[in-house]
Amino acid sequence: MKTIYQTMYATLVGRVDKTLELVADALSHSRCDREHVNQIGEMLKAALLETEGMYLETGDGE
């Protein structure tokens, strides 16, 4: 596996893990309001965009 793909995988998994921790924390403290759900969505979106950018930089995404 190319190093960039390992980096992309690690980045995406790490970001998703942090987001899931936020979800668990919000649920355990009954803070599941619109603001928290929006924050979670933005974190996941940012993770996807970051790894997409990495992929496109490899030239494989063209």
C-alpha cells in the first residue's frame, strides 16, 4: 500500500474516532441539541474533505 493511502486512512479513521467520542460524550451528558449534531456533521465533512484533498494530490483522482 502506498504511504499516502496509509496516511489518508489514518487521518480519516482518527477524525472519525474523535467525532464518535464527541457523539458518546454528547449522549452521556444529554447534549444532543441541534448545535452538537451540526458540529458532529461538520467534523465528519471536514475529515472527508481533508482525505479527498490528499487523494487528489496523488494524481490518482484525475
